[in-house]
Amino acid sequence: MKEDFYYQQARSKGYRSRASFKLLQINNKFSIFRKDQTIIDLGASPGGWTQVASHLIGGNGKVIAIDKSYISPFKEKNIEILNKDILNRNLPTIILESYGKADGLISDCSPNITGDFSRDHSIQISLARRALALTQYLLKDDGFFICKLFQGSELQEFMKEMKEYFEKTKLHKPAASRKKSAEIYVVGLKYNDRKDSSKETEKSE
Ligand SMILES: C[S@@+](CC[C@H](N)C(=O)[O-])C[C@H]1O[C@@H](n2cnc3c(N)ncnc32)[C@H](O)[C@@H]1O
């Protein structure tokens, strides 16, 4: 079975999760990551995406891996761990003060699945909206955004919101994502904060 294949591959390559292959496949399709970039990874635990991002950007780049759950330390020197909830209002300030703006913000955040699809979808969308809101504080111009969503009633509305900030937006389900799972990934390229002036009050939190 496919899940066994990616699970085994992750083990043999030393990745912490089979999710690593989703990010690799997204990058293979869209050629997003570059050497020396700064990347913010939301919902990073156990750390498969963080490892992939770390390797793609190389030793002169930096990945800031953030999760409300514990993330065990990495051997890679270009990774910083922040044990924080992404809903924490101070998160933008904490990141900006220590690291400045990033070239890419990636989010694989998801709730604990309850099996109640509309509830899970709604929590997932609110996590994705928080991640999108964080791009407005934390992304450099021309930066990129990769974010997990569940396919459902709010997906198209979310894509409309993405289009306000990114010149190019794509939806992609990588082969490593289980077919029966509703998850899908949105990719935003070339961040451009056209709404800047109207957001000043919102930004002063
Ligand atoms: C599917 S896992 C991420 C897997 C990870 N990308 C990897 O490759 O190993 C989803 C993560 O989102 C995190 N998460 C969910 N809600 C969060 C929140 N409000 N703040 C921070 N992390 C959150 C969970 O703790 C969980 O570790």
C-alpha cells in the first residue's frame, strides 16, 4: 500500500514523518525553495517538513519550526525550534524580533481529527486563515506560502482570499497524500501586500 511505501521511505531516509514526501513533491512540482532562504514552518512537529526545508535551503538558510506540541531537537544546525501556539497574538513580534521576515511560510497545521467532518474542516480552515494572516506580518515581498487545507465548502472562499495577496495561487494534492484524505495543499507564489495601508490597525496588535 502507498502509505506503507512512504512510511518505509521516511524511515530509510531518516525523515521524522511520511509527510516529508508531500513537501518534497510539492517542491518538485513548483520549484519553490532556494538556497539561503529563511522559512517559517507552522505545525512542524514531529519535524518531517522541517528536515526537508532545512536540506533544500542549505546551511546558510534558516528554518524556524513552530508547534504547540514538543519538537525534539534536530541535528541540522540551520533549524530553530519555537514551542508556541500559532494563535498566540505575540507570535509575529517574537519571530520578527529574532529572525526578521521570511522568504517562505509553510503550514501543515491540522487539528486532532474528530471524525466529524464539518467540525474538522472548520477548525482546519481557521488554522489556515491564521497561517494566511501571519504571512501579512512575516513574509517578504515575493515570498511564498504553502498550506494544508481540507477540501470542503470553504475551500473556494479561502482561495479567493489567497488571491488578494499572491500573484499566483495553485491547489495541489501530492501523491504522498492519501487518496481517501480530504487534505489538499494551496501554494501561493509572489506575495504582494497590496492591502497594506488598510491593514495598519490590524497589524498593531
Ligand atoms: C500533521 S502534523 C504536522 C506534521 C509535520 N509537518 C511533519 O512533517 O512532521 C500537524 C501539527 O499541527 C500542530 N498544530 C495544530 N494546531 C496548532 C496550533 N494552534 N499551533 C501550533 N501547532 C498546531 C499539531 O500539534 C501537529 O503537530
